[in-house]
Amino acid sequence: MIKTISSIALAGLIAATISGCGGAAPKPEADFRCKQENVLAPKWTCNPFAEGAYAGVGIAKKSAAGMGHMRRVATANGRSDLAQQIKSQVKDKVETFTRTTGDGDAETVDQVTTAVSKQVAKINLEGSKAVDSWQAPSGALYLLVTVPESTVNGEVKKAVKTSFKNDQALWQQFQSKNALESLDKEFPTD
């Protein structure tokens, strides 16, 4: 009888050990939802997006000056975010444009890219506006600020055309120099 009880106790102990250590605790799945201040927030607060527009997020901390002041601060911060995004995106687009349409011998293309980048950096974000808002638990105000792509793209095209016109004399001078060098190679005088 003692042998039977010992066997049952041993079997129970083994079963408890196996079931208790049967596997590692499941790892919690990664949570990729948007969170601000450790609470779920609208997706645009993490990844600003609006169809047909450039989008940026402006944030203003809670202020004793009131919601109007916070809205102005958040709008200004959102426009600053827009300006930085637009500047880098336009620079990439203009460089791609000049690479794909340039002649290879067109040294003034670099000057055009620089001129356009400087002009675009000064683009007035006319037409930008706050299209959504969210207030965080701390009282901070998040604004989604957008500007239509068509507005920015129109300004970029205007800047590119202006830069090409400004550099037209340099371009013609460069082409003339190349033509003269080619002529010298064809008909050497020395």
C-alpha cells in the first residue's frame, strides 16, 4: 500500500512538474498601433497622411493661454513640419527631374537644382489648414495640417521654369563654348 501511494504521489509530482513547465509563457505580440502618451491615438498622429495633400503634425502643450493659443502654436508647428517635408521631397523630385531630362553635358543643371531648392524653401504654405485634431490626456493638442499637392507642385514648376530662364544665358554660353571646342578639335590650328 505504501508502495502504491508512493507511486501515485510520484506520478502526481511528475505530472505537476510537466504541466507547470510545459512551455514558456507566450510572448506578447508587438503592438504597432499608434500611441501617444501611452494611450491609443489617431493613426495620423504617428504617420500624418491625407489623400492629395502633403500632411504634417503640429503639437502644442496645454497652455493657460487657452485653446486658441494652443491651436495657433500647433498650426505653426504643423506648417514647420510641412515645410521640412516639402523641402526634402521637392529636392529629391527636382534632382530626379534634372537627371532624367538633363543632357549629361549640362553643367548648369546643378545650378538649377540649387536655385529651385532655395526658391522652394521659401514657398508660402498658402492653402495649408488644420483638417483634424486630437487632445491627449495631458491636454496637449495634436493637429493634422495639410496643404494640397497641386498648390506645392504648381509652385515647384514655376520655380523650375524661372530657374531655367535665369540660367538660359549661362546655358547658351556653355553650349557655345562646347561648339567652339568641338570646332577646334575638327579644325586644329596649332
